[in-house]
Amino acid sequence: MSGTIYQAAAGALLQQMRLDVLSNNLANVNTTGFKADQPLFRMNPTDGMPPAAASNEPGRITPYAPPMEARTNYDNGPLTRTGNSLDVAIVGKGFFEVQTPDGSRFTRKGNFTVNADGVLATAEGWPVLGAGGDIAIDEGAVEIGDQGEVFVNGDSVATLRVVDFPEPYNLVKTGDTLFMPAEGVQGQPVEEGESQVAQGYVEASNVNAIRTMTEMIETLRVFEAYQRMIRTADEATAKTVNEVGRSA
């Protein structure tokens, strides 16, 4: 197979990977607290590196194409008013801390509920942590102040734990809009004035649907161009082989 076909196939595969990322973003355009991923290509990261070494670089699928990575966009999404007293959104920096079976995870998805144990929890049932641990919610009217104070029937019961991480964020998506910090990265309580908690609101996805659809169309056009390149190179190779065969 010619080098041209190898290069075109590698380019087409990268466009397919890019399309997968964009498709996942578009599928989550209505997912509360979702953060979009941005497919990025690192150009010329291995100048002077032997091909064997370059092919082992993280994110590189072939020495014929630059490596690709998906970088999460942590910009805040727009707020959507729900009127539900257990729905909360962070205005500014920070993440809610959630206790899952796999350990602490962090999220901006604030459509909470009360689980079977009577504690504030995510829709999946994982406890939402306060400054002192689980937040018990007895029956009654729930109010949440702009600094995360939780009141039940006017009595203070806890304060939501809102933490932030050093930027640029070194976090890993683990599904269900949850993030896990990289090893050695610790969350710190958000400083006063850097964020507020809005009760009765949730943060919508930060996916820009129109821009994402435009990028998907562009990706498909580039993919089709690589397909034509492969077809042209294959036809040229076949013609050369047939003509050489006849002349011999």
C-alpha cells in the first residue's frame, strides 16, 4: 500500500475520532451540568523523533498523523429556572462533592433529591456532601442560601461543600457528569466571593448546538475528501500495476 493511502487513511480515522467527540457533545446538549469536549490536534509535537518513538506518543494512532486529544471546556453553562427547592446551581467557580461507591466525585449537576436514607443525593442516589459529611433532610421546607447553607423548616442543618481545583483543571470524566481529580490533585473549598449557590436553578449543558453541528458538517466534508484521496490513489496504483503487467 502506498504512503499516500496510509496518510489519507490516518487522516480519515482522525476525522472519525473527532466526529465521535462532537456527536457525544450534541447528544448531551440537554444534559444538566454537562461539559463539552473539544477535539484538539497537536501539530509537530515530535519533530526529530524517530517514527517508532513517535507512534508510541499518547494520543497518536499512527506516525502519519498528529495526535488528538479531547480537552474539556469548563465554561459555565446557562442557568435554567426550575423552581424545585432541591435544585441548585453554582454561579461562578467550583463543584459539588458527591460520595459514590468508587469514592468522592465532583459535579456541576445540581438536580438533587432525597434518597431512601433521608439524605440529600444526586438523581442516581449518591449522597451530596456538606462540610460535615452527609446532609440529612427531614420532612419540611428546604431553603438553600447563596453560600450553600441548608435550612429545613428554618433550622440550619448543613452547608453544601463546594470545592475547586487549580487551573487548568486536571480532571477526568467518569460518566454521569461526574469528574475525578488526577492523582495528587486535591480540591480546596471555594473562597468567599468566587461563587454563589442559586436555589431553584440548574446549570444547563455548555454545548453550543449550532457550532457543534457546523463542526460536524465540516468534519464530514474533510472525511469525504480523504475518502476520495484513497480512491484516487488506489485507482492510480491499480492502473500502474496493470500497465506494467501488459508491457512486460
